[in-house]
Amino acid sequence: MPDVESVEKKKVNPSVSYSHPRDVVRDETLTREEKVAILREWHYDAVRLQESAGENMTGGEPDRLSAVSNALLELGISPVAESDPHAPEKS
């Protein structure tokens, strides 16, 4: 199991530690909860990136929203609920 600091670093910038969201799902050193936390952060980043792209304010980063959403689904988490600020509290 990775140390807390390592997981926190992965949460802050998942794309530095992983080349693709499915790599998070396949990382056997993480608990399910750690995987979900990392993917949630990546999902938030991907949503913000899409919003920025709509305003023509991106720096050329790849759009990973679909891939992150699929990875969350693999872990039983609804990407729609992740995007909805009125959704019930996440567990």
C-alpha cells in the first residue's frame, strides 16, 4: 500500500503519475477508495478543462473526460453524480 503522501501527490496531478485513467483502476498498490479519490480529482480537472475549452482557454491538454468517466464506472461510481453539484454526498 502506498504512503499517504504518495496518494496525495497522485490526487493533486494524476496525469503526472498515470498516462491513462484506466492505469489508476489497474494500480494494485491502491485501495478502491484511493483509486476513486484520484479519479474524482482527475474528473474534476477534466470537467474544468472542457469548460475552459468552451471558452477557448486551454493549453493543449488532452480531453480525458470520457476515459476518466469510464474508469469511475469500472469502480461503480457514476460520473454523472460526480458532475452534479446537487447530487447526494459521496461516500
